[in-house]
Amino acid sequence: MSTQLSPPPPAALPPEFEKIDASARAPLTLFLVSAVLWLLAGTTLALISAFKLHDPQFLGDCEWLTFGRVRAAHLNAVIHGWSTNAAFAVALWLMARLSRSMLRHGGILLLAGALWNIGVTIGVAGILKGDSTSVAWLEIPPYATPLLLIASVLIGAWAIITLRLGKSKHIHVSQWYLLAALFWFPWLCSVAQLMLILEPARGTVQALVNWWFAHNLIGLWFTPVALGAIYYFLPKVLGKPIHSRHLALLGFWTLAIFQGWAGVRHLTGGPVPAWAITAGIAASFMMIVPVAVTAINCHLTMTGSFSALKHSPTLRFIVFGAVNYTLAGLIDPLMAARAVSRTLHFTHFTIAHAHHGMYAFFTMVMFGGIYYILPRILLREWPNATLIRVHFWACAAGGLLCVASLSIGGIVQGLMMNATNPDGLVTYKFMEVIQALIPYLFSRSVAGILITVGHLAFAVNLFWMLAKKRAPQNTAPTLFSNPEEMEPAIK
């Protein structure tokens, strides 16, 4: 089997699209290269923290690499380094293409990209040094966050300018998701910084704001960007329209209305007003609506075209991510139920659920988008199809193994910790629970090794691509093969 990609003959791109891609080349390359470097750094920190869970002596003599610091540094490197850089790149390219507008004021984006990555670097180094704020998902020290806020505001302003100066007569459904996400992101970060770090709220309000931020960082930032990408790339690669624009808009508005309330359900059983918890649980169950309509829309769009998954790398990653959005979205309201929360809330099951949403859904969709975007802005084809296959299968298998092992381990952990004897005393000692979790934590480390293999294959392919000679014209869609029965994807 050949290791070279076999694209179809390139179709002529409209001149305006060639200009748009050329104008986006420098800032998007900055964001994507930074994203991949942070992906490798975050993966390394993730492996260290995973090994420490079943082998506490691993790198135990280094103060900077204690579990508490490494775990927080891993989360922030992945969330603010890899995920946000990738989200910025995909969102900016989609906004320019869909608005039919050249990327104006590219210097603003280059400045924003530099500020963002300098801020993340200072923040992660500060966490490893011991300056963490100890606030979940906001561990980056206060002296680094102003750079992040300035960068996010600059990027959001650029998106509005691009839409305003665009030539497109219609607003694509993906633009709804992307514009909302680029507005929600600086809003979430600024409110959380103000109320948790700069002028901390008192008492229960702190917990409410913290979970409002942490839950909605996924739900109102990463999720809309990924859904916007799905609604663009899925019909684009297949060469046919999305099944229903109305279903897509229904999914958008129900996401916007209910997602903001859902984070409170993480405080079930805590000293929080009962009405707030009930509202959070109800919102979590209402989130079934956007998840269901997105699943229906994507499935009906794919109907009759599933064979295309054999040929398109972008489609493989996008569909894998869309399926896991459905699964993670249906599990979330079940976790919100009080009876389930009593057993699973403080267990590894919640960590598995976070990995399900952030990796199996969001990250895989970003990989698919990058496989489509980079050849168009760099005028180079991906060098090696085998590396793409290794990337997909290693990450898919590793991601699902991680979710499965932590989910099962979390259920075992919750049942053991809640078990009591007839006399009311606990059945299992704490160390017995820890010992029972070791096989599941070891499986998590195996999953981490698989994911690392996939990430290395992706990074090698990307930097190999950067070193290649630029083509004289825009490349064709990236395909593993070009079967005659499959129509080439439109540009």
C-alpha cells in the first residue's frame, strides 16, 4: 500500500478564495504551529501525571513535577495552549472563507497570537513553579492573564470586522456558532477572573462562579467552535448541503439558552440554594435537545455517503468527533441526576467525561479541520498518508480506552466509597479503594501512550509538510485514495 496521498485533480479555485487563503497564511500558521507544540507539551505532562497515579515515586524527587503541579500544568497547556490555539485558527479561517473576505489587519492577529502564547507560556511555567491560583481551570497565575484577555478581545474584534466587511449575502450556520463562541470566550474569562481572582466573591458565590466558568468554557467556547467546524466540513467534503438548516439553528439557540445554567449541577449536595441546583439539573436535561438535533442532522447528511469515510482523513476525524459529541452529550444529563451524582461525582468518572468531551469530541474535530485547512493556506499536500492513519487510529483507540477505563474505574470507585455495612460503618477502607483503582489507572497510562504515538505522527507530518516545497497552485482535497464513484470535494 502506498504511503503517498492520492488527491484528485485540483479544481480551479475562485481567485477570491486563493487570496483569502494567502492572506491567512502567516497568522494561521502561527496559531497552528503553536497549537501543535503545546499539544506535545501537554501530552508529555499528561503522561507524567498519569504514571504518578499508579506509581507515586515516578519523578518524585523533583519539586516542579509533583502531581498537583504537573496535573494543573497539563490541563492549562492543553486547554489554553493546544485547544484554544487550534480553535482560534479553525474559527478564523472559517470566518474568512464564509464571509468571502480577505484576512484584513493580519498584524492584529499576529500580535494576538504572540500575546496569547507568551501568556500561556508564563502561566504554565508559573504553575510548575508553584504560583497556581488553585481555582479549577483558572490555575494560571494572575500576572499572566492580562495578556490572554487582550489577545482574546483582539481576535473577537477581528471576527466582527471580517463579518462586517464580508461579501457574502448570507450568514452560514457555522458563523452563528463561531461568532457566538468568540463573544462568549472573553466574557467567560473576564467575569471569572474578576469574581474569582481579582476581587473574589464570598462564600457560596465563589463555587457557583467557578463551575459556571469551568462548565461553560467547554460548552460555550470549545463546543460551538467544534460544531461550527462540523457544519462546514461535513457538507464540504461530501459535496452536498447539510440536511436541515432549521435543525442546525434549533441546536444553536437551545445550546445558547440552556448551556449557561447547566454548570451549577456540579454542586449537587453542596451548600448551594436548592433552586440553583434544580435549575442546573433541569438545564442539563434540556441540553439533550441540541445534542439530539445535531446528531439527527449529521446522520441524515451522511446517509448514503458513509463509504467516503474510507477516503477522506478530514471526514474520519469530523464524524468520529460528531459521534462522541452525541455520546458525551447524552451522558451529561445522566450525571446530573441526583441519584447518579451521589455515586459518581467525586470519582474518576467525571474525569472520563471531561476527556470524552474535550478529546474524543473537540480535539478530534480540530484535527479534521487542520487536515483540510493547512494544504490550502500553505499550498502543500500532507506528505504521508500512513502517518495520518496512525494518527487517527492511535488517537481514536487511545481516547476511547481512556474514557472507558476511567468510566469503569469511576463506577467501581463510587460504589466502593458509598458501600456500608448493616451497622452503618463503611465497608471498604480508603486504601482498599485506591488499590482497586490501580488496574484502571494503568489502563489510562496505556491509553496515554497510544495517544502520544498519534500526536507524534501528527507533529512529524505537519513539520515535514512545512519543510516541503510550495506548490504553484492550491492543492486538491486531501484523500487517501480517489475512487471513481466518489465525487471530488468542492473547494
